[in-house]
Amino acid sequence: MLNPNLDEIELSKEEYQRYSRHIILPEVGLDGQKRLKAASVLCIGTGGLGSPLLLYLAAAGIGRIGIVDFDVVDSSNLQRQIIHGTSWVDKPKIHSAKNRILEINPYCQVDLYETRLSSENALDILKPYDVVVDGTDNFPTRYLTNDACVLLNKPNVYGSIFRFEGQATVFNYQEGPNYRDLYPEPPPPGMVPSCAEGGVLGVLPGIIGTIQATETIKIVLGAENTLSGRLLLFNAWEMKFRELKLRPNPERPVIEKLIDYEQFCGIPQAKAIEAKEQMEVAEMTVQELKQLMDSGTTDFVLVDVRNPNEYEIAKIPGSVLVPLPDIENGSAIEKVKELVNGHRLIAHCKMGGRSAKALGILKQAGIEGTNLKGGITAWSQEVDSSVPQY
């Protein structure tokens, strides 16, 4: 209800006091605060971006907030997902988020959708809301969110983060561009590492998520100077902002229906290739490796293909670091040959995917090896709990 009947909306005495710093702003005023109370916003995801976004939307007085998420709180989330607390670890994120929102502002109506957003349910979930905010971290859901917003003519407040860099804009608003104008095609699967693989500065999603909250509030208030048509880029390490102009592409395909976004982004094909690669590589369990190590034999070499900073966090005793990028570019092939030198090669990474890929490359160079199933994560969980998990 971006154009509500303001005469029908009333604020209580407590709400006047709660929102007084808004109401005295000429750009907001009493009418603006009534608009915020009448507005409904759907946030997809309660992770790094969704956390600050939901906190500030609730504090601002958005009357109805919807949350879509199906994940549980993990201890590794707490470095950046500030809406959750330690007592909520292993519990659903959306219930944690609702609990915190109502502590901030009991005047909010909070709708929960504990499900994965899909082509089957997206239109029904998005339809009741005035503004949709994309707090997701994967390409299929971003394209799905975009296309559903286009079909329903909903503003889509976008943000993304990686390591020290973030970006934000507003899609599908006032005839402005949508996500497909910025990214007509998804990148090949695996080309863009996840935060779990590449890391992220904890405060970065706080900055980008707060920008998303700001743009959402401005849209509700009817402000004209939104980020529509502008892509805001932020580098936290250099503390620099840049801005790029975005325009609708007149030749972009018309979005007529929702599609299979996993297929569109190449996820099934990539999984099939990965499964095939892993099937072609011999595997051993962490228990089998432990038995081998306890036997006192020295006829094997354990190669860790993770990055050096990961190796510093945790390592399996006796492992030798040979990062996957060095294997991929060929610079480490001779080093691996020297390490093997008649010994059995066992490779591992964090969970088994990168080491399987490394062994596939090494096999083409004539070096056979065995992959450690589950990687160092399985080692920590099943063999030696003193090895840190990350």
C-alpha cells in the first residue's frame, strides 16, 4: 500500500513518542510515519544482509514485515548476522529474527515463511507486500526474486557482499532497470566463491544491509532520489564508495513466467560434473586415514589443497600444503611429483570438493591419488575435535 489512505491510519501516544525523531523531520513528518506504519516489506533471507535490514525496518516502524528463510542459526553466523544470538544456535533463523524484531518494536506484524523460495511459491509469497528486499547469497534465488518482482511490479531492493566489497541498488522501480540489466546471464557455477569459501568482513553486511533499509524506507516515503538506475559499490578495506549508472536494456528478453532457476544457473549440470569427478577419484574415510596414521606406516603423503590462510586455522598433523590454484595453473605439479615419489597420495580440503578437483587435474598429469571424504571438517567432527572448524 504505497499510497495508503492516511486518514485511516492512527498512531498511539506511545508511537508518537517512539517515532518522534522521524516525525520532526520535514522529509518524513506525521504523514511519512503513517506511510511506514501502513507499509509491508518482505525480506528474503535473515543472514548478513537481512539482520541489520530487519532491525532497522522494525525500529523505523514498518507495520508489516515478512521473512523468508529455512535455515538454522550456526555459530559461524554470529560474526556478522547480528539479529541472532548464541542462545539461538541450531534453532530456526526466522523465529530468532521475529523474537528480536518484537523486542525492538511490538507494533510490527511479523509474517514467517519457513520455506525455500521457489518458482512454485514465489508469486504467492511476494504478492501481499509493497516492497521486496533481496538479502540472499546465491544466484538462482536472486534471479527468481527479480523475475517475480517484475511479474508482480514490485520494487526490489538489492544488495550483495563478498570479502570486503559490497553493492546495492533498487531494481524494478519507476520504470528503472532490473537485475537482468546488470547481470543478463549468471556466472558459471563455482566461479564466484561463497562467503564460506572466500570469507567476509563481519561489518560489511551491516553497511550494505543498512543501505538497503534506507532505500526501502525512502521508497515507502515516496522519495525520488533512490538508487534506482545507480549501482552503489563499496570497498570496506579502502573505505571508498563508487557509483555506476544502470539503464534498462531495450533488447533484454521479456519475463513472462518463472522458470527453473537452478537449471538456468547451471547448478544441476555442475553437480553432475562434480559427482562424476568424485566417482572417478578413489576415496577414503577419515577413520581409514586415522588407522593408516596410527599404523606407523610412512608410505603415504597427505596433501592439503586449501588456501594458506585456511591452513593456518586448522591442519591435519603431517599434511603438506599445496594450494589448489597452484595445481590448477600447473606451477605445483612438479612439487607434488617430488612429494609422492613412490608414496601413496592422499589429498584433502575443507569438505572434499576442491581436493577431488585437484586429484582430477593431477590424474591428467599421471599422478594417481585418493580423496579424503569430508575433508578436514569430517576429521574435526569424527576424529579429532581439537582441530578447529571454520
